[in-house]
Amino acid sequence: MNVLSALLTALVFAPAYAPDWVTQTPGLWLIFGIIFVPVYIFIGSWFLGKPGNFKTAMLGFVVFIGLIVLLWTGMFLQTMLIRFVFF
């Protein structure tokens, strides 16, 4: 088996043997790969920017993660409320 046929075989049968994160929908790659780029940049700039203050950067990061957790918890509770009321 030469290299070209091995590559073609891997491309054709890759979805059958690939882990789930490789075969996710394009929307997942769009959200985490393109839309979140500004988020990655501002979090990185908090820690890598000059003048740097690690304590302030961690405070901002913890507040940001806390807001995300609160939003996801609220969405989960609302989803469960809708489930129990309507289904």
C-alpha cells in the first residue's frame, strides 16, 4: 500500500473511526474557533500584556467564568422548568 492510497483510505473512512470531537458539526468549530477569538485575545492579554498584574487578571478571569456559570445555570433551570411544565 503506497502513501497516496493510505491517505485516500484515511480520508474516506476517517468519520467511522474518528473520535467525536473530530466529527462534530461545523457550528461547533465556528463558535469555538472563530466567534470566540476575541474572548481568547482579551483573556490572553490580561495575563500576557504589559504592565501585567496577575491578581487583577485573575480577578477578571474569575468574574468572567462566574458570569458564564451563572448564565448556563439559569438556562439549565429554565430548560428544566419548561420540560416539567409542558412535557
